[in-house]
Amino acid sequence: MHVAAVLKRKGSRIISAAPDDTVAAVTRLLTEHRIGAVLVLSGDGQPVGILSERDIVRAVAREGAMALDRPAADLMTRELITATPTDTVADMMAVMTERRIRHVPILESGRVTGVISIGDVVKARIDDAELEVESLRGYVAGMG
């Protein structure tokens, strides 16, 4: 299965923040949309980073509540690991595991077309396995 199929299933809605949005504002977005990270986009829609719950928790642990007043740009991860719609779910699982990341922006022709999470990848792998089991059951049943 390819990333494009995952995006088709889950949708390509992108929840984002601006670099100068406060971390407190980002936490409200995360809570409202029940997500673990937001893309940080420049004014022209280009991804400049990603800010996750982990990033925020680490900052609060270091700085206390003052971290919530800082701009997203101060805490975001700037080195983005990205994928394309033609990448496979298996490849995404390997990258996410190896790099210890939970969210990957999907780019097509230099534009963000979606974000997939480790949960999306795991669900896709489970769906594939269930389909394979059903196909094998049908095959075996047809042989009898």
C-alpha cells in the first residue's frame, strides 16, 4: 500500500501553525483536533518545521509554564523528514521507527498534501494483513 491510499482514507486536512504562533496556541490546536503534532508553515505555505507534544513537554520540563509563551519557531523541529504519495507504508514504518518520529509531512511537487502519523501507518498495515487473511481464507475455502 502507498501513502496516497492512506491519505485518501484519512483525508488530507492539514492542521498547521505559523512560526510566530505561541506554544500555548499550538497546544490548543493539538487538543481541539486530537492530534500529536502540527506542521509549522511559512506565510507562503512552505513547511519550516513540525511541533509535537513531545517538543512541548520537554520545553515545559526545562522552562516551566514560560515555555508556553514562546513562539512555535523556538521549539519546532526544523529538520523535517518528509515522504511522497508514492512511498510505501512499509517504508514509512521503517523510517518512523528508525528515526524515532511519529509524524511525517507528505510533499508532492514541493507542496504539503497531508501528514501521516505512526497510527495511520499501523492501521494501514493491519488493514493489509486482514485483507490478506480474508483472501487466503477464500482461496483455501475454494480449494475444498
